Amino acid sequence: MDLFDKLEIRSSPLGPFTSDGYGYYTFPKLEGPLGPEMKFNGKDVVVWSINDYLGIGANEHIRQVDVEATKKYSLSAPMGARLMTGNSDEHEALERELADFVHKPEAFLLNYGYQGIMSVIHCLVDRNDFLIYDGLSHACIVDGKQLAMSETSVFKHNDIDGLERQLKRATGRMKPNSSILVVTEGVFGMTGDLGKLKEIVALKEKYDFRLLVDDAHGFGTLGKDGSGAGTHLGCQDGIDIYFGTFAKAVALIGAFVATEPRVKEFLKANARSQIFAKSLPLPIVATARERIRLIRENPQWREKLWENTLKLRNGLKEIGYNVLPSESPVTPVLTEGSTELAQTIMREMRDKHGVFVSGVAYPVVPKGMVLIRLIPMASHTDAHIEKTLKAFEAIKPIVYQNVDEGVTA
């Protein structure tokens, strides 16, 4: 059968939404300056669907740094992969600053978060090893697992007893040259709950394994100094490989892993997504350095983010919505319903109330459920929150049309 003909009949849960729903449910275009208010389909909307947690993407100083760095270096420099001709003092300085920020000896810069962590998992474990990961892990971890030649197993989300069973099983089957890598997340991006990092670290007293934590949503937002979920939970030292991305709190492209010097040296020589790809452009590296500096020097941004998060979350609960018990700024609203209900909620909020929210149904969440995920930012105002709560109050009869009443979590 011709490959292209086969593509036409292969099912995809997103297929109808990337065709008929293009530009609205998928690939929507938010226009105008980045911030809590943007334009959608020509109308002003309050936005709760972008990951600029600290509002740094619209910071005027940062915008000027972006311009000056581009003028100084151009978006072309440096040309080549870092292994060959793409290294610079700026890249190395950023790595040192990231390592210091997250309290690790060394950091290794990655061009992109998704491809980067896939490549890191791929090169850390071999066919003699065991890879164990949380069942709610992000797609990048699942895809990294697919690349790995190791034996893989999964434990139910945050089920420490389940993880221990997998550790016991792997330990009993190890060869002299076998190792175990456990992978989980600091913050789970859809539900907002934290990984059981402290409990996982405690298992090291009984089992020999290394721990990789994807802290994409925790980096910059959690911890007394913004250094992430490990610091927040008091177990950063027990995380062997800490992964952070620039795509959330830093509002930029790029990522990193922070770990021991010997692990960094191995990754430099073996991480294929870095060896065979162009280095991060110097303007991005330069502005990343300045953004990290500002995040560290302005804890009030993080405080404002949490203030907004609690106002939004408490307001939704008072109205009667089922807000999942998130431990991060991620604010998930869950209700019973179908894909059609998710679409209706988005249309009502965006078109009638000027509030841009995103909703998901199966297969992202179990069948019969709809999840609306809101991402607060430090740059949201009380007026934005008030307008959003009024909109949610107005659509509540639609959201709970097939449910007796909203159940506050």
C-alpha cells in the first residue's frame, strides 16, 4: 500500500481538530505584544494559555536586551554544533550560572527541551539497563523511553509502592553491568501536582538507582529561590540529573540538565541531539543569561505569580468549580463531559466573554471528562482575574449541564 494513501486512513484523535478546527481549537493565533491581554480573531482577550509564568517575555528591559544582543551577534552566530564550531564564552557562562542557580556542580545546555531530554534519556541507558518512569510523564519522556535500548517499565502516577515493586523487580534481574534510571517530573503539567520526589529519594536507602527529574514547570516558580521542585521539597541533593527548560518561566527556547561533572562530560560526547544539531544562537544565550539574572534578583515576580494563582483558584472554588488540588501555578478545572463540551466551553469563554482558555478531553484525560487548564502569570491583574471569574460563573450552567452540581475539591 502506498504510504501516503495509508496516512489518509490512519486514525488520529487530533485529526478532526487539526483540519476542521484549524485556527480555533488547534493552531490558534494569539496576536499582539506577548502578555496577559492579546488579540484572538481580532478581539481583545484575557489569556490563560501561555506559559510565561513570570511575565518576563513582555519585560521592556528584556525586549531591549533581545534587540541589542541580535545587533551584536546576529541570529546566525555561532554556526555549527557546539562540538565543532558552535561553542562560545556566552554558552559556557550560561551553563555555570544555571548550575549555580539550581545548586548543582555542572550544567549542560540543550537546544530544545523536548528533543533534549529525549536525547539525554537515550544516551544515559543501554540494553543492559532498566528505565522506570511515572505513568503521567510528559510525552518527551515517553518518546525518550521509546528511543532507549533499555528494558522499560512504568509505575502508576505518584504510586511509591508501585515504584518500589518495579525497583525490586529490576534489582532482582540486574547483571553486573546493569543500572537503573528512574524518571519523573517535578511538576506534572496538566494536573499541577508535584512528583513524590522526597519519597523517591528516600528509596535510595534501599535500592541502587539514579534519579532524573523533569522540572519544566517548577524551574523558576518553585523553591525559596526559584530553583525548582527539588528545593521546594527539600531534596534537591537527591536528584542526580535535574532538567529545566526555558520554555516556561524564562519565556524562551532552550533547556539544560544539571548534574555531576562526569555525567556532563559523557553527555557532551554522546547526546546526539546536541552533537548533530546547530548550537543555540548567541542572542538567545545572551538574553537567557539576563533573564536568569533577573529571575534570581526579583523574587517579587514569583510572589505575585502565587498571589494571582491563589486568587484565581480560590475564586473558582467559591463559584463551585472542581479545581484539582494542584501544588503549582497550574490551575486545572475538571468536569464531566465530552469533546463537544470542551469545544463549547472554549467558544463561550473566547467569543462571548473575551477570555482565552484551552480545554482538553479524551485521550489527554479519561473518557467522559473535560479539563480546562489555566496558567496564571505574574503579569495578570486583579481586573483580569475578576473578568475571568465572572465568565466562569456565567457559563457554569453549560459546564455542569449533565452534572447535579460542581464539586469543589
